[in-house]
Amino acid sequence: MAIFTRCMEAKLISSAQNPLVKKILLLKEKSRERRKSGLFVVEGQREIELAQKGGYTLQTLIFCPEIMGSGSIEAFTSGSNPEIIQASESVYGKIAHRGTTEGILGLMHSKDHGLEHISFTNKTPLVLVAEAPEKPGNIGALLRTADAAAVDAVLIANPKSDLYSPNIIRSSVGCLFTNQIGVGTTDEIIDFLQTNQIKIYCAALTASKNYVDCDFKAASALVMGTEATGLTEKWLQNSDQNIIIPMQGEIDSMNVSVSAAILIFEAKRQRGF
């Protein structure tokens, strides 16, 4: 078993009936519990590191020495003072989303994603907007693309899923923590973009211009709707330009995260990456 310098501080949990175990399971399963407590579960060394780097505060660190092997918890506790809990292998297997991998998870304090917290250091920000995204896998993929392209913000209008769902955290491979994310209604986000003089480009089938013929070098927001119904009329009424990705096959749309990636990287290409 690995030796951890702070092991003497750690309380050992070996029963699945422990109140903390029940709390963790509730936080993973119930968005209401996450909202009520202001806490969510992050599993895995990389994800915890990314969350801390992104300014999230670690409340509790749970680790299983048998699974971690020669790893250390010191990197996760320096500069903060989280509660440290040692879990038996059987208990960790119950609370872990990914079976017995890595042997470490944390309870983190969530953030306020109100639009008033969004700020830009770039004078010509590139923003990704997603209206009413529902599938955690799509949200995670959008966040991964946004991180890969280093967009200035991801804005989510009328969200249908809790951002701190374990499925979103997992599918985003931690990119939930690396992006500047704002949440609001469609009206609030349109007002935010217009106030900040950010041009609105809506991905839509009607009255649209080929995306390669658009100039994204100025402050730009690329707005994506759902795969099933597209964008609501409010977005189309406030669009500076509707844009389209030409299709050469039988279908008229692609997965929203694929479409977003194409548009974002065209904008990055125009900006010289």
C-alpha cells in the first residue's frame, strides 16, 4: 500500500451505509441535491486537477490507496484544506462512476454561471452559443471542441440538463472546468451579445449564407440549436446572418457538436489560429 503523508488525518470509511457514501450517491443521481447543497462529484485525477485549475474549491477528497497505488494526494490538497476521507476498496467501487479506476474523487463547490460573470480579455471574442442542449454527450462534446479551439466563452440558453451531471463531466473529459461558461434564457443571452457588440451567426437552413463566405474575424457568436428542431424564432429574428454548412448527401443536418466544430475552426482559421 502506498504511504500518504496526510493519511493520519484521514477518516476511514468501510461501510456503504455511511452517511457520506449516501450523500455522494445522491449528488451523482439528483440534480436537485446538487443545486440544494451547491456541491457536485468529480472523479479522477485529471478532472480534479482541471477543476482546481479552473478555480473550483475542493470540499472533500475521497481516496482509495489500494486503487491509487503509488499516487499521492498532496497535489490536490496543497493550497487548500479539504476534508480527507480514506475509502475501502468496496466502498470506493460503490461510489465511483468508473468502477475502480484511479481511486480518487472529490466533492467540489459549484459556481454561479450567471452572464454577469462573463468577461472578455480578447477585443474580438469568439463565442459558442447552444440553445436548449439536452443530451449530456452532446454538451460534453461541445465543451471539448470549445476547449480545443480556446473559444472565449460558451453560453447555454435554456439548458435542459444540469451542467454538473456526472455524464456531462465525464463526456467533457473535464472541459466543463476549462471553459468560461454562462447560462441564461434566450432573451438574456441575445441581450448580452448585443450589449457587447458581438455579431450573431445562427446555424439555420433558411435565408442562410455558406459559412465559408462569412467573416468571423470580428467579435462573433456561433449559435447552435437542437438537432431535432433547430433554433427558436427569437434567435432567427435577432440573427445578424444565418449560416449553413452545405450538405452533399441525403440528410440535411449533422450532429450538433460536429457542426459546431466545423464552424468554430473555420472562424479560428480566419483568425490565423
